[in-house]
Amino acid sequence: MKQFNFSRLFLVLWMLLCNVFVFADDLITEQVVVNVEEPGTLPDKISDADKDRITDLKIIGELNGTDVRFVREMAGADFYNKKTAGNLCRLDMTEATFGEGGEAYCRSEYGSSVSLGSWPSSLQCDYFLSHCGKIEYVKLGDGITKIGNHAFEKCSNLTDVELSSKVEAIGSEAFYYCSSLQKIVIPKSVKTIEFRTFMGCENLKKVELPDELNEISSQAFNYCSKLDYIKFPTKLASISEDAFKNCNALSNIDIPSLESWMNISQDTHWCTAVHLLLNGEEITNLVIPNSVKVIKDNAFYNCGYIKTITFPKTVEIINNWAFYGCASLISVEFNDEINELGWGAFYNCTSLENVKFPARLKTIGSFAFDNCSSLKKAVLPNEIEKLDQGAFANCSSLYYVSIPESVNAIGRGVFSGCENLKALSCFWAKPIAISLAVFEEFDFNNCTLYVPNGSYDAYRTADVWKDFGAIKTIDSEGPQEPKDPEPCSAPTIAYTSGNLSFESSTPGAEYHYTIKDADVATDKYNTGGKVQLNGKLDISVYATADGYKASDKATATLYWLNAEGGDDTNNINLVKTRGVMVTTDSDITISGLNDGEVVTFYSVNGVNLGSAKAVQGVLHFARPNESIVIAKIKGNDLKIAIR
């Protein structure tokens, strides 16, 4: 039997690999300039030996499909969008244009062949460098005025593109999933950003939009997860559905004027709370311009830092989701001309406490005040006719509602989740028919129903209304509006024998706490290789109880100290540390000490502020007029911030 020769097989494989791969030392890194005097001749200008070695190429002249196919192969993608051995990283097309004819140069996403001068490409060169994974930089000249559909799709290493100021249009998905692209300046003549143009550009941080831009199409910037700031131009008229979907870092929206912003047709939702800026200055007190009659859908969606709103007399309608997620909004006083509040108009405005409803209001749309968890009462105006589905759902602090006799329809779940509603005043002589679903997740026994004199029996026998635990008639002085519940007593925080303890003077108090470790870190970076640990836990807690509002939040810091060997502390653990708790809500209080242990306090400038001795493990020291003090405890220095 003939013996198998492994060394010969290895030699053959090595030779084959050398023909496939180009080693870094063999790459041509200096720019190669090629003048294509006749379309279709680029392959004749570059030898097979150099085709995969060139990293920097400048092309002069008119290109047809044959030339484009050759460039694609040099940049890492063949006709079928499969990887090639090409290493072209930089492409200068400042003196190049696209013409007709030549070979088909790639397969489209629909399976058709793409050529220049025919559908689906024409002369804008659709799919020009799509899937070319080697390309990093492209510069286009004045002869290229349209960027084709999918032109740079999935160029995963493309970091920078310089477009000519003559560019008038950028096609759909032109930069689709160019995951390394960091910035883009869109030429001033571009009026539309098309469907998914920049979708998946996850490292795109900066976009300069042109003054003439009129429309941002659906999903144009979807999944641009590092985009954190964008400035919109004056002439922008439309932002389509999901244009900025999954832009989780986008937190600053800069607009040229409120008038132009409120004229935009918006169908997009910001992922997180955004700061709304007017020419760089944040808007916290929003004054709607006098020219506005209708506040459009999504106009201030998730503008989470607006605190107040002033409505002029001209405003008549507030449309759907107009102020959704304005979580810092505290109070709203409408003008009396507003007659309609749309779907979710103030949904998730979690700080909204007080609302004065407009006198001519006819309809409160579905979920208009859903999850306004701080809203306390709703006295509805005398002309209102309809409360749509979920209008006040999940208003967990709502304790009083007054409904006039003008209301003729109450939708499902209007008061769902209003767990603290204590009094409901209704002014129909004969109660309207409603579904039990109006009061989903509602305890009828905790709420008193107030009804007109002479109507007690009508309510006591009517479906749903009869379920209220108490029904009372409205006397001559009107319904007895319940008092706003008192807050729980703020809890104290202590640390003894290795345990945290909370205590509130309110009977039946329950405690809600958060503990944060100051040393927790994820994906951090440093060059020195050493990380200083703070050894402390930040603690916050508030109390709740039936019949009371939530208490104020109490805070404290638990420090882990080096324990002295041989001392008599019972707080030493196996690694020779002990914990002490510091609070600064009134005086400085330190617990977890040894009885009789002395602590000395200093300013940051080293001035001795005094000392105090622990009694039963707890020390109190009068709060000094300092923002930061240093406490010395048996060789440990604690830096204490005075809150």
C-alpha cells in the first residue's frame, strides 16, 4: 500500500492559501490613481496581481456597470454580495461619474440583477458598494448628484463619507446598517431622508440636517443607538412613523422655533425623555404661541423636562399623545376655549398634581390622563359630555372626582386602578347606565358616592352605582370633598449588629428602599490598572400606609471601615471591617459605633469642628455650616456630604 504523504499535502494547501490571501506586507497603501478614459476599461487598468492589494484608490472618468462590479470586488463584495479577497479601504470619486451600460454588477435584495441605466438603478447607482466590508472612507464629487438606494448598505467598516454639496437626493437604505459610520453631513439640497436611510448606524453620533430638509421618512434613523443630539431645520414639515425608533441615547432635541416645530406632522415617538431645546436653550416653561389653534399629535411627546405650560386663548384642540411622558409637568391650567383632549394627551405625566379643566371641554379622550400618578382631584366642567376609555386609569393619587350631569358616556376602565379614590360626586338626577368595567381594579368599599337630593334610591338600585359602600346625598353646601391624605412620617434609618432597620411613627407603615453600591462598575476603563474602592452603600427609603400618602424620602450612607485588631468592637467581621451608618437629614447621626467611641469632625480645610461621643452605639453632632465634613473614626477618614 502506498504511504500517504502529509508533508506534500501541507505544501499544496499552503500554496493554495497563498493564492487566496494577501498578506499585510504585500498591500499597496499609497494612493493609486486610475484614469478611466473609456467606460468599462477599469479592469484593464489594474492588474490581477494588484487588484486585491490596493487599499487606496482614486478613479477619474465615467464608470459603467463593468467598472462598478470591479470596484465592488476590490472593496470586498462580489456580484452575489459574497466576500472577496479585496482590500480597498479608501475610495476617491471626486472626479468620477456614473454612465450607462456595462455588465450587471450585483444581485438586489429581490433577486434581480442590477445594472446602470436600467431599473432598478438608473444612473444613481443603486447598491454601489453594498456589502463591501473592507471600505472605510468614500469621497464623492460634484458629478454624482444622487446617492442610490442601498448604495452603501452593510458597509460595516465605513466610518466616513464625504458627499458633494451638489447631492440632491439620498436613496432609501443608502447607509443601512453601516455600523461603523460616526458622522454624516447631509448636503443642503437634500429635501427628504428616505425610508431606513440610516437605519442600524449604531455608532452614528452626529448628523447635520440641511436647512431645506422637508421630510424625515419612516425608520430613517431606527437603531441609531448612539445618536444623542439632533437639530431640526425650520422647513421640516414631516417626521414619519418610527423615524427615531430605538434611538435610546437621543436626549437633546434642538428646534429653531416653536411655531415651526408645532407645524410639523409628527408620527414618531422618542424612546426616552428628551430635553427640548430652543436654539440651544432648554425649554422648561412652555408658552404655546398665539398662532396655534391645534396642538398636533406627538408635538411634545416624552419632553420629560417641561414643568409648566401656558395655553393662549387660540388653542381649541390638544391632539393625541401631545404631552405624553412630560414627567416633570406639575400643573396645567387650560384656557376655557379648549374643547377636546385627544388620546393619551397627558399619559404618563407622573408629576402632574393639579389640573383646571377648560369650561368648554366636551371630550376627554382615551387614556388622556392614564398613569398621572400624582393627580389628586378632577373637577370636570359643566359642558363635558364624554369620558373615553381609561381617561383617568392608574391615577393612583386621585382621591376626588366630580362628574356633572352633562356627561352622557363613560368608557371602560376610566377609573381603573384609582386605588385611593375616596369620593365621587355625580350630578345626574337619574344615573346613566355604565359598565362595571369602568371601575376595574377598584375597591367600592373605600369610596363614598355623593348624589343629588332626591336621587338616593335611584342610585341605590342602579347597576354598578349600587356597589359603592356608602352613598350620600349632596347637601345644600355641596359634596364633602375629602381632605388630601396626610403623608406618612418619614422613616429613620439605623445600623446595628450587621442589620439595617427602618422606623416610622405612622402605624402600619411599610418601607420601600433602594441600596446602591458606589463601587459597582460595568465596562469601565482606565490606564493605570488600579481602582480605588469607596467601600460605601447609599441607602434611600420612604414609608407608605393605608390612608396616608407616601412619606418623604430618607437617605443614609453605610461606610465599611477598617477595624483595628484587638479592639472590643462587636462589628468586626472575618475580613476585619465594620460598618457605620451616617445620616445628615437634620444633625449628623452616626450609628454602628462602639459605646463611648469618639469621632472628631473637620472641615475640608482641616479646621477642627468639634467631636462627639457615641451613646449606645449612636452619635449625634450638630449640623455645621459646611457642605462637606471629614469624620475621623479610629484611623478612618469619612468624607460626608451634607444634604
